[in-house]
Amino acid sequence: MTLLRDAHLAAAFDHASRSYDTLVAANPGYHAHLRRSVRRLRLPGPGRGLRLLDLGCGTGASTAALRSVLPAAGITAVDASAGMLRRAAAKPWADGVTFVHAPAERLREAGVSGPFDAVFAAYLLRNVTDPDAVLATVRSLLRPGGRLGVHEYTLRGRRADRAVWTLVCRGLVQPVAALLGDGRLYRHLWRSVLDFDTAGRFSRRLGAAGFDQVRVLPLPGWQTGITHTFVARRAYDQGLDA
């Protein structure tokens, strides 16, 4: 199948936004895993004085994870889907959370400017047309030494991991999504994970994009070998790194 990209993908997420929270709530550990990935950034709690960018915030699950772990931080949450963003913005938030409608490729055009102390991107980078260009933008928005956290479906590379992923998608996720009229989006989900980087390859991509101290950390449960947290640092400019 052809993967959905850009405006077509945003439109599919717009349609799915009405039932998205219900579907992810059925995924064991979904919200706890996001909070775990945020904690892996090792930012000083409660985040007072920090500026965080939540890139690809969807309906706000990743925003809530950031807010839970770092309640005093300022958060700019961005998404390309107007429907998903409306759902996120309609939820009750304390002061310090701002929502911006923009694709990850056009942040500056939407007025998103750094420097940020950390960028968190959950389930985003396999969905963009040019992940290297997005990583370059992220790097430019981070302060030197700023942290990047990526929470993503990136298979470990074993045949068994591909088999488990396909079984979950075809046996559970896709039938439910088809009943809701969102079958195309969740077929994209299945295929996009199979076609994207393995965990090892994505860690090397981060290094090539100018990040160092890259760590690849698995998540527990059925997602072991399927979902990983990547934590990295924006490398200091040459000559400034201590």
C-alpha cells in the first residue's frame, strides 16, 4: 500500500481524532510509557524555567505526559492535524501550555522559535516525508546541550518483532479502526512501522543529524522490541564542547 503523507495524512488524522483517545486507551501502558520516556530525558524536576517543544502532540497524550513529569515547565505543543489539535486544546490545562497548528516541516513559519531546553516527539518521525530535514530543524531549535526525546515504533529488527506487530495490527487495531471508518489510517500505521528505520538505524540517523550521547531504551510489555525511547543531546558546536 502507499503510505499517507503530508496533507493526506493530516486529513486522515482529522477524521480519526473523534475516536483516537478511545483507541489509545485500549493500548496497555500507552500513557505510562509516554511518561516513562519523558522521565528518561532526565530533566530537572519540576521543570521550572524550562521551555519544552512537544512535536506532534496529537490529542495531547504526550503533552499530558510532559505536564505530569515536569509540571512547572512551559510547553509549546504542535501538530499538523487541526482535528487532533482541537481535541488537545479543548482539554483542561494549567497555565504554560500553548498549542500551535503547523507541520513539523514548517515550524518557523508558524512562529515556533527556540531555543528550547528539550524537544519531545512521540510517534512522529516515521510519519514525515523527510525525517532528516525535521531532525535538522529540531536541532536548530534546541539550545546547545538541549535534550531530544523520541518515543517511536522502531522495530528491533528480529523477524519475531515484525510478526507480533503485524498480528496486533491486523488482528485487533485494523478491524476496530475499519468499523470507525479509519481503516486507511491504521493500515498506514502498520505499514509505516515496517518500512521505517530499525532502532539501530534510527540511532545512527540521530548521530548523523548532529546529536550525541544517543541512548536507545526499550519499553516493557508486548511492545518490547517494537517501541523504543531515544534520548540524545544536541552536540555543542565544534570548539565549544567541554
